[in-house]
Amino acid sequence: HGVPKIFSYAANAEKESRLNTPPVFTIYMMGLVFKWIMEQGGVSELENRNQEKAGIIYDAIDGSGGFWIAHAEHDSRSMMNIPFRTADAEMDKRFIAEAQENGLSTLKGHRSVGGMRASIYNAFPRSGCEALAGLMNDFAARNG
């Protein structure tokens, strides 16, 4: 009598096995994501790739002589979301516009932080990080 309904055969039979319909589409999508992760070499391979991708952008920030400013302390940096800025909000706007013209979109930073934010999740290609870092280096050289 004290069995939760979800584990009760009688309750499930009474509802024709529809007592708690699982989120089938979500389960299906997660299955596709897990399969893709395995095809990429597994979680450790994605971690290595993500460290390399983030390193490309952080190297552009750290090698800019202070033109680019990272929001996060060095030991708290994310491999997925890289927030950065210049010392001038107008310069940030110019960079975002130039990035957009060069096919690098959605770089505008969070509304409470400003600046820029590069989101480089698992499926984001290394070539995109290289393109962003190249533009960052070029922009800093022209405006620094």
C-alpha cells in the first residue's frame, strides 16, 4: 500500500502504462548527442579539443599587451564561454560590428557584464576559434 504510484504495477496497468510518459523526444535527442560524443572519441577527447580551442582565444587575450581584458581570473576561466572586453565600451561595439561583418556572430557580451563573450561549446569548430583569435589580433594591432 505504501508503494509510490510510479512503481505500482496496478496503477500503471489502470492507466494503460501512461501514468508517467517519459520525455521521449528528449531521450531520443540525448541518445543522438551521446552517439556523437562517442564518434568524436569520447568525453576525454572533447575535453582536450575544448582546452585547445579555448587556449587559442585566451592566447589572443593574454598576448595582446592588455588591449583585451579577460573578465575571469586565470584559474577560473571557462572552456565554454570566454568573456572579454577592451578598456572602452565604444571600442567593444566596433569590434562586435567588425566581427559580424567577418561572419563571427553572437559575440555581444552578457547584459550585466558587457564586452564580448565567445561561446565555444563542444560542437563549435576549432576554425571558428582561430578566425576569432586572428580578428582579435588584427583589431588590436590596428586599434591598440
